[in-house]
Amino acid sequence: MRGERAAAWTDMSKSKFLELVDQGIMPRGIKVGSMTMWDRLELDAAVENLKDQEGTRRSNPIEKHYGIANDR
């Protein structure tokens, strides 16, 4: 998918998405001629990796209510 759709897929503005690409947080696109495209599965994996970074996991109110410790 192209940049605008890739940003929308990750629920980001295009400028923020491209900033994270430059920082190496989101994957670099694939050049096809003069066009840059992103793979949806790579974007999904990058978003999952964001959740795995320390401090980004939010507590789950259901887990808290039932006293369930889910250390993902």
C-alpha cells in the first residue's frame, strides 16, 4: 500500500508515520520504480512491536478486576 494508506492503516498521520519510518520504528517502504509501497504484514508486526516495548503495555481492566496477571 502507498504511504497515505499505510499511515491510515496504522492510525497515524502521514507525517508522523514517515517520521517513525525515518527513526526505524516503522518499516521502510519497498521502492517500485518511483513509487514507495508498504507491506501490510510488516506494518502489523511493527505495531505489535510497539506494544512490546517497555512501558507501552496498558493494563487490562478485566485482568485487574479478576486479579489475573498476564505478563505478555
